[in-house]
Amino acid sequence: MTTTGPTLPRNSTVWRRLRRRPAAVASAAVLLALVLLALGAPLLAALEGQDPTTYHDGLIDSARGGVPLGSYGGISGDHWLGVEPGTGRDMFARLLYGARVSLLIALGATAVQVLIGLVVGLAAGLGNRLADQVLSRFTEVLTALPMLVIAISLTAIVPADFPRPLLLVLVIGLLNWFGTSRIVRARTLALKKLDHVAAARLGGSGPLRVARRELLPSLAAPVITYAAVLVPGNIVVEASLSFLGIGVRPPTASWGQMLSSATTWFRADPTYVLLPAACLLVTVLAFTVLGDAVRTALDPRERSRLRVGTRAGRKGPSADAAHEQREKEAAV
């Protein structure tokens, strides 16, 4: 029986592993650029001289069914990506503000999922057999429920003046925490058998103290890894709800809402669908690739794989491999 459990690797070690994966570096760069664009949305929209809510009726050709005047969707020096059909709202500003809303909802929902999953998973793993069985069965029952139907029902009965982004954060977070709780429960059951955790419990430490001091450091790696996977899924869920008309409501911009509005004009000009769809695709793909890289970097088994990357013919372990070996020996 070991005396210590695996914890997060050093920050320098994680960063070194991530730098070895060009796809991870590229994904991180894309997400950093996206965050900067979302945070700077008011400044960039002001630089263009537009905002996401103003209607420009003079830029719409009523005789042609509401499509923008000019070529390429009304692209001009005043409207860098053109204007929205039927309304004339600026597409560039709406994409920027839509990024803010989509990221805010996805990250907020992920935080809710992780928090609830941690609490339920720790309670099931640290509790007695009865508590574990009750919480596990409760989680299984909730998992079997049609979450999309419940989400649609909840968003439909909530008062219209309730902040829609906050509602989506709560709905998505409260209905999708089960995966986190299962991971935390399984990890907690394994960590309970370690000497230092058993000693703390026998020494009179309460469940909260054991969880905070003995379990959370070892739970950080799997929880962070799973959270990185949750974010792109939440972006898609938010976009789906907004696409169905039960998510973010006008005039607030979101990528899902833009997709829903653009389907009417797909035959006239598919650009209005392609712009928000491309933003969604690139964002979800970047989060997915980076999440996979983070999982690999935080996986203790990755230490043994570092030697694979050494050059052919090079004698002895590389400096990185030697450093990892010393870390492994120090942890035993």
C-alpha cells in the first residue's frame, strides 16, 4: 500500500509536455485570441463604428426580400463582415458579442458542473455504504432523464425578465454534473485506501478536513482534465438551445441565435450561416484538442512516455526524462 497519492505535476513539467504538442500550442493560441476578441468586443466594435443591436434599414433591399444591398452581404468600410439580412445589424459586432455570451455561458456552466460534481462525488466516496448507494442511485436516475426536454421545459416556464445567460448557466450546469461526480467518486474510493488518507481519518480528522487536505490535491488533475472536455460540449448545448429559440433572446447576440436566424437566408446567401458556424467549429475544435493535450500532460503515466521522443542514437536518458525519473523516485 502506497503512502502518497498522485498529485498535479509541476507547472513547468505540464508546460513542457504541452509545448511538445504543436496542435495544443495552436489550439491555445486560437483560444487566447478568441478570449481577447471577446473581452475587447466593445473596443473593436467602437473601432469599426458599429454595435450589435442597431438596425440599418437603409442597407436592406426590401424589393429582394430583405437581403443586404451591395455585394458579399453588404461588406464595406463601415461594415467589415457585412450586415444581417432583414435587420441590417452589423455582423462583425454580433460575432464578437456572441463570442462573449457563448464563452461566458459555457465556462459558467462548467464551473457549476464541477462544483456540484465535486460535492456529490466526495460525499459518495467518503460517506458510508448507505450514503454511497443512495447518491449513486440518485445520479443514475438523473442520468436517465431526457435532459434536453427538461432544459426546454425549464427555460419555457421561467419568467421572461430573468437574465437569460444566467438561466442557461444554471440549466446546463444543474443538468449535466453527473460525469464529474462519477469521476470524483471513483477517485475518492481509490484514494481512501492510501495510508496518509486512512491515517488522517483514524486521527480524528473530519470529512471536510480530509477532503480539503488529503483528497483535493489528488483530485485536481482528473477534475481539470474533465472540465476541459466539458467546455466545448457546453458551447454546443448553448448554441443548440439558442438555435431552437429557447436560449439567448434578441437583441442579445449569440452564435446559436445567429445560426437560427441565418437559416432563413441560407438559399439567398450561405455566408450568414457559415460565419457563426465557422466560429463554433473552430472554438469547439480548439477546446477539444487542448483538453486532450491537458489530459495527456496531467496523466502521471505520461512521464514514462517522455523517453519515446529522444533522438535515435542518443545515449542515455534525455534531460527531461532524467528530470521526470527523479520526480517519480521522489514521489515514492
